[in-house]
Amino acid sequence: MVDAGVLSDISRLQRTLAAGEFAVTAEITPPVAGVPEPLCAMAAPLKGRVDAVNVTDGPRARVHMSALAAAAILLADGVEPVLQVTCRDRNRIALQADLLGASALGIRNLLLMRGDDPGEGEGGEPPATPVFDMESADLMAIAVAMRDRGVLPSGRAIAPPPSLFIGAAEMPVEPKEGWAPTRTAEKIASGAQFFQTQLCYDIGLVRRWAARLVDAGLTQRAAVLLGTGPVGSARSARWMRDNLYGVVVPDAVIERLEKASDPVAEGIRMCADFIAELREMRGIAGVHLMAPGNARAIPQVLDLCGRTGQGVG
């Protein structure tokens, strides 16, 4: 039996994946707000229904509530967060400080990423100067050393060290002849324990890609949560395919939405059906739900999947 004191340092998400259960995470973008209530309202429909909720870190290089602050607020409100940390805005001193601070606040799950390059005045904001003092693989290696060896890159001791469950972003691709999952293997070697992928709606591609990961022994070393979500219209599907890097939307999905009398309901059904197939797929440990511009549909997907309350999955 695992000691209860040890369990307190392990997140629900990590326990779910370690037990071989199908994990479900979802994603929200912190609001542009200076009080916690709007954030808590956004997360309320997900509370007790998913294993963790990602809070994004300045997505598309636009200003939102601090991801670290948002994660702490959600944790205090009973929602387990996955804190996204990008290399874009902070140098290595600030990044290491945030990892220590996250652990001190009780935030265990991290998704370490490079971050979007600042746009030229996107959203009416003046362009920012990016930092990119290190890449995500470098940050993962530092996080592992901080957690497992209790040291900073400078050699200074951390007492006690942080408790962290380290994740990385990944992108399903068509595994052509001769293709090998080298990038995935490198991220695992750097310290990734789980992956959350970019949006994908091609079940055949996912099956072929996951099979290669299984054959390479990578899914035994890190859990893969496939990114997907409800699409509200054929127009939205085309926009995501054309404007979001790495998103895979087959023509058949767009055609099905075009023919539907109620595209919103059809998108929700398609997502639930997709998740049902993922549950049975070797190499896929869970799903990460995202819905750009359609976040209200995620609870309806959870309804169809039977995720109606704490511990249901």
C-alpha cells in the first residue's frame, strides 16, 4: 500500500495514468481579469469531471491572467491544474523560480513549452520582446534535476526539492515509411512523463502514429493524451486546419459538419465518438479536450462520455 504522505505529493492526473486508467484533461485560457471569479466560473463546469484542467500561459502571445496565479486559484477552488509554462517571456532565473513556486503552492502538473512567438500587435497589443533564454527541452532537463537531484543548474541545493509531474507538447503526424518518433524520444529523454498533443480529428492517423510509438517502446515510458475537442461548424474546422499549426482536420469531418442540420450538436457527437475509439486504442492513455471559441460544448461532450462527477471515467 502506498503511504498517504507520499500520495499527497502525487497529483490525481499522475495517479490516474499510473493506474492505467483513461485520463481526461481539458483546457481553459485564463481571463483578462484582475479578480478570481471569472476564472472560477470558467472552470466550474469541469470541476470533478476531469482529472486536471490546463491553464494556458499567454496563448498566441497575448496578455491574460498569470498562468501561475490562475493555477493556484483553481487548486484552492478544488480543481487540479496543469500549469503551462512557456520559455517565451522569462529568463532562466524566473523560470526556475516559477517551478519552485508552483511546487510550493501544491501545483504538481507542468506542461513545459517553447511558447508562441509574439505577434505584431495582435489583438491591439504592442509587440513584445521575446526572451527564449532556453528551449523547452532545456527547461525539462532543469526541472528533472531540481526534482530528482535537488539542485539548480548553478549547483545550489534545493531543500526540500519540488514535486513535479512533467509534461510536454506533441503533434500527431502521418508516420511515413522510414519515419521514427525521434522527437518524442528526445523529449522523454529530457524528462517528459506525459504528452498532450495538438488537436487531431483523424482517427486513422492517430492509430498509425500511436502504433509507431508503441513499437518504439515510448508509450511505456510516457503517457500520451490525444488533443481533440468539439467543433461547432465547418467554418470553424477549416479555420483551425488553416490557422493553427499542426491541427489535423480531415475533409470527411468538414463534410459531415456541412451536411448536419445542427452542426454544434454534430460536433459534440463526433467528439464523443472519437473519444470512445481512443479509449480502445493501444498507446493512447487519455484525451486532452480543447475547443477554441466553443468551450461551452466541452461539458456536453463529458455528458456523452459518462463523465458526470468525481471519479467517473
